[in-house]
Amino acid sequence: MSGGIDIGAWQDFPDRTLVRVEVGGMELGVCRWGERIYAFRNACPHEGAPLCAGFLQKKLTAETSIARGAPDVALTVSEDEPVVLCPWHRWEFQLEDGAAAAPGFRMRTYRVRREADRVVLSLGRK
């Protein structure tokens, strides 16, 4: 294994499930989405809620327009862009980079990868 912390076997992280792990006294959330794996601090940057107690879903994007004087809303579902929603206030964070739907907030993310059948974490910022 090349550098990093072994946090478990690939099969310890079921697809599309939030899993809480502890590394050096710090709580992290880990999520496998198909063949991708993500890691983040298990604390909402807004008020510290445990994000692993939240909700995992595909990213939804809404676009509004006014056609013929009536508002219209179109929703787009991004199959390959998972987000986690805070259990307390439903704030949405992208697993890829931690970006929040609310400007000015970002959850902390970490580099994580699959090596053979193990999941390896790097604690430096992503």
C-alpha cells in the first residue's frame, strides 16, 4: 500500500451508503458511489450536525424561467454527482469537493482511493 491510512475493505462501504469511521480521534464520513469513493469530516460546517445521520441523494439542479408570463421550473438530476444533506437543516453539500448550495460554506473533504480491495485515506486537504 502506497502512503495513506487503510480505513477498511472496499466491501465495508456499501454502495450509496454513508458510513462513519474514526481516524486518529476524528470522525469522518465515507461514501461509495458506484466505483467512486468519497471522504469528508462528519460535521456540518453550519452548526456541527453529524452529516452521516443526514441524507444521501443525487444532485438536483433547478432552473427557472418565465415563459408567456408564467414561471416555469425545470429540475435536472445529476446521476454522477452525489450530495449529502445535513440532518438538522437539510443544507446540501457535494461529496466531490464539499461545495454547499448555500454560498460561503463548504464541508471538509479528504482524498481517498481504492487500492486493490482496500480503501486508503490521505489526511491532507483534497
